[in-house]
Amino acid sequence: MLKNLEIKDYALIDHINIEFGKGLNIITGETGAGKSILIDAMSLLLGERASNEVVRKGSQKSFVEGIFDVASNRKVKSLLEENEIEFQPELIIRREISLKGSNRCFVNDSPVPLNIIKELGDLLVDLHGQHEHQSLLRTETHIEFLDEFSNNNKLLDDYKIVYKALNSKQNELRELKSKEDSLKEKKEIYIYQIREIDNINPLPNEDELIINELNILENSEKLLELTDDVYLKLYDGDPSVIDLLGETKHKLNQLARIDKSFLESECECDSVLAVVKELANSLRNYKSKIDVDPKEIEEKRERLGPLNLLKKKYGGSIRNIIEHREKIGKEFELADNFSAAINNIEKEINELRETAGEAAEKLSSVRKKYAVKVESEVKKVLSQLGIPDAIFKVNILQSEVDKHDDNFISYKNKKFNFSNNGFNEVEFYVSTNAGEDIKPLIKVASGGEISRIMLSLKTILAKSDKLPLLIFDEIDTGVSGRIAQKVGAALKELASFHQIISITHLAQIAGMADQHFAVEKKQAGNRSVSSIKKLDDDERINEVAKLISGEELSKASIESAKQLILNK
């Protein structure tokens, strides 16, 4: 559960520090007071992306920190250990958003990438935003709700692997077919280029080696002259460097007999003498290999000419020539064996279609099994929420493709339309009044009914999911009076399984709170500042009474508030 939330310099918030409790935590406040800002700040702890626009005017950075009790959460412990982060009974998640645009994330004071924060958020919190209930009006979300309840992540992941492979192969086939005419046109050009390159057969870095060798051969007379001169000075001159060093060594030896401090100098002279002798030997050997051969020079020049011509035609370097040869070789092979290549890919595609079909069928079976449970559970919760005659139906279909359509997956010799979710199409149907036929939810449900259906789905999902914290931002949209009382009771029951943080504008729900917080906006100088306060018993009564009658409190509203709180 979320024990503590601290926010600094975020939008209208200067600094707040909130201690949440177990059960149902209710947040109320006037429109525009900052309730939604509070939820937005909380979402940062769940890995949502942030803009530097949230940094409060006059500040350099925004700061949001949450302390979670995770002592018995093995999934969190495992995730932290995988990422070499120290596990502690209290998990501290912190986000810092700089005015300069930098975004820093910390877990237990260790810097982490944003994805780690998001993974932790997925294990800790389900945040139901203010407008999320509207997602039920988009049919494509229905399959997501069913999959979440079915807990079929492994099956869905297995299917998506095959789905991606199938899409990749289909794209490869389309690209190959689009190349067919072009490859046929280029085939003769490829034959000419391959022959031209293969006849010369350039080797890696061959041109550089030849240029270096030619430079030596063309300057052989100069090399001979210079090596002769150096060798003479080192070894055969009168006197030579060798002679002078020998004489020097002799005198150093005499000095060392008198003063032993010259022993080191004598040794150093020995080393120099050895180096000079080695250098002289190297020069002698090099000189002996110098051969002025006009024929060899001509041969290398003749070899360099065709190489330079190839370089001009195929990319300016030997490396580019070789790469071009490899590329056109593959293209030519493809053009020469086009039908075989097409057949091979089509065979792979058919195998993937069958594999995808089998994976989709496994998904479908699980969905159909859990759909019955979802129907029963939603009907039960809707009855508790004031729709006793509700009928809720999860309609699961799969459609076969037209015989001319080549985009399909197959199962038991049948061809089906498919998506990244399998071959099922899922749509919720509902009837909220006795005697009415069930119809698509998106066509019949009112705003208040949509809210209650969403709460029903969240309720049954929460009971199966075991997420520690559920956050609801105005789940009560479109309901009032007696129904609001039932929604409050449902949230209260849900709070026996999870910690709940809920923003509401309804007194019937606020009266159910285990902890009640009020958000208000005040003027501080020329600035608007949002703050939040945990209410004591008397303050709670007044706040609930305000939700009933407005700012002008009456005895009746106060008495009604007391009754709501007393009878929670």
C-alpha cells in the first residue's frame, strides 16, 4: 500500500506531504482545487512520462516521492533483485522533473531508468483515470478487459511472437514479389558486372599494398644510396660510429677501475654499442635485398590500372567493390532462382499461419471459459450497484476470410481474420432493464451505467489481480442519490481487499471513507496554491455537509452528513 506521498513544486502545489491509511481513502474538493493535479503527480510514480511544464513557476524542478509498504510483495522483491536494487520493506520511488527537461528516477535512492519505475507501478497500482470509463465505448478495448480478467498473458505473448514472425514473412514476400520485374531487367547487368569484377578479382587492401611496393621499387636507387651512406658511417667509415663507441667504452672501463660510479655508464655504452651493431646488420640485410627490376615495376603498374578502373565504377575503394560484388551476387542468385525463393517463403508463411491458428485457438478457449465468469460476476456487482435486472454478455466471435483473401491464419482447414490479439472479436452486450433485449453496450448504456459497468469490471479484476492499491478519479461520474450510496458501498467492500484512493464529488461516497482528505486552492500573495489536509471527525462532517448543500451549511445538511458517516 501507499503509506506516504510527498510533492514539491508541481503545478499549483508548493509542498504537500500526505500519509494515507488502509481501506478507503477519499479525496474531495471544489472543481479546480487541484484534485486532478494530485492524481497526475501520483501517475509519475507509475512511470508516466512528464513534461517540464509541470514545474511550478519560480522553481527549478518538481519532486514527487511515494513510500510503499512492500514487505510481503514477492513480485516487487524479485524485480528489484533482477535489477540489483536493494530490497527493503519500504519501497521509495522518487521522480525529479527539471525545468531544463531532465527527468531523473530513483528507487530506494538508486538511480534507475524510467522503465523500471513503470514495471514497479504495474505491480503496485491500478489508476483509473477520470475519463477511462469512456474506453468502454470503444469496442476494441473489450478484448483487453477480458484478457486481463482471464490472466492469459503467457498465451497472448506466445501468440504475438508467431504473429510478428508471420507479419515479417508476409512483408518479405511482398517485397520479393515487387522486386521480380526489376530483378529480371537487371539480370544481364549483374552478369556483366560479376564477370568484370571476378576477372580482376580484387583482394582486400590490394591497391594500398601495390602503391607501397611501387614506391619502394621506383625509389630503389635512392634507397641503395642512403643505406650505403648510413651503413658506412655506422660500420665501415674511418672512423665509424662503432669504432668511436669502442674507444669510448675502453675509456669508461678505465674510469670505472678508479671510480666505480662509472660502472653504470660503461654498461649503458655497451647497450648503445649493441643497438648500433644491430642497426648496422639490419641496414646490411635491407641493402642486400634491394633489386632494381623494371619488369616487376611494370607488372605492378599494369595490375593497379584495372583496380583503379573498378574503384571509379563501383564506389571508390576495394572494400566497396567487394561489397558490391557480394550484393549483386545475392541479387543475381535470387533472380536466377526466383520461383524457388517465392515457394520457400510461401511454405514458411503457411506453417506460421497454422502455428498462429493453434495459438489463437488456445487463447479463444481460455477467453470463452472466463467470459462466462465475467458475465456472472458483472451481473452480480451491477445488481449491488442498483441495476438488479442487468444482463451482461461477452460476445466472442471469429470471422472466416473471403476465399480470395490471402491475409489469414488457419485452424482445422478454416481461414480466419486475425489481429495482434488472435482471431477473436470481443464485444460487450448489455440490457439494463427487465424485458429489454441485450444490445451492444456502446449503443444502450447511459453515462451513469457506463460508470457502474466500469466499476463492476474493476471490482472483479481487482479481486483476482491482488494489486495492493487502486486509484479512482471520479468513478462516480453520472450517478447520484441512492445509486451513489451503492457505489460507495461497492468501493467500501473493495477496500477490504485493497487500499483505495478515490476522488469524488458525492457525499454518499465521501461518507464511506476510512480516511478523508480535502483539497483546496488559496491565494498566497499573487500565486494560487493547492494544498491537501487530512480531516478530523468534525472537519469530515462539515466537508460532507458541503457536498450536500454547498458552501452554506445548514443544520439539515450537517445532520445528513453525520448520518452518512455513522452508517458507513
